[in-house]
Amino acid sequence: MAYRLLPPTPALAALAAASAAFAALLSGCQGHADTPVGNARPATALPSGYGAQFLAVGECSSFGTTSFTEVPCTSERAAARVAARYDGTTTDGPLCPPTTDFVLHISEQRPQDDEDGDGAIPQGYACMRNLEPPHPGDPGAGGGPRTIPGDCVYDSGGGQVRETACDGSRRRKPQYEVTKAVTERSACPASTVLYVELGGRRPVGCARPV
């Protein structure tokens, strides 16, 4: 995650893109996390012919080092299931479900021999959930595309914070835990020392020291 300092502001007057996360210390400094939807895997989704829509909700993908393919969920190659599927880009589209493990970006594909367009695949993204643990998108696990209640962060210096596992298993130990998601800062409990923008209908995360 990348963060940059913002000027102090008394309220979250303008929320950034749904895939970003913001943090603000009570001292008045405010940190901005440019977090794309997903610890998105650096791979491309490739069509494989299963299902009416490529990687529709409920369908499964394989894992690969350079690409993913759609496979039957009963296949021994199946590794993750589609929890949500959207056209467009993660910058402009809806947020993935809170416990999404990773986001699979789907490139637009229009086969040259497809005269009527039925074989075209529009640009989009699939919100994926691993079929088996580990689940980095779970609260406190230190991964996934979204920061949600139960997640932990640490101060990485220069007004920046980054997510890490709450159990202390990562190299960087947790310093703050997001305990609650609310509509505005004033709804956070008195123990709050850090505000994190979560996106969605309850965009403010209230974080306390660990």
C-alpha cells in the first residue's frame, strides 16, 4: 500500500475512489492509502469455455504463475471461487465483498473470428475467495483488497500506515486495530486514535491502539 500526507481536515468531506483507504491521526495529520481493489495477482484471466459468462459468480478459477483459467469447481485444479463479478475497472466499479481474498483483473477479449460478438469478453474484474485456507481477506489476516473491521495496521513512518496481521506473525507488528465501521468520525468511540476510510456505506474505520 502507498500512502501520502494530506492537509488536515475536520471531516471526510470528499471520499476517494472505492478501492482507496485513508488514515488520519488525531494529531491532525491525514494519510492516504492508494490501495487498488485487491492484492491483485499479476496475472491475466484467460477464457476456457466453462459457463455462459466467463468467471461468473459462483464459478471457479485455477491458480497459475502467469495466468488464470476458468475451471469446473469440481476440478482438482479449482483453487478460488468468484464471489462477485463486475465489468469495467476497479477504479470506477463497485467494491468487492469485505472478505475477498484477491481480485482477478480480466482483459477485454474480442476474437477476430467472432462475427456476431457472442464470444467477446468485456474488461472487468472478479472478486475471488480461496476454496481453502489461508484467507488473506479475513479480518486481521493482513491481506486482501480491502481494509475492514478487525484488520490491523502499523505506522510505517512519514505519516504512513500499512496493513499487517493482527496475530503478530508478520515482520511488522500491529499497532492499531480497526474496531468499527461508521458513517462519520463523530460516531467513533473515544478510544479511537486513527481514522481509516473503508469505502462503501460505512466509509470511516475507527482504529484503536493494540
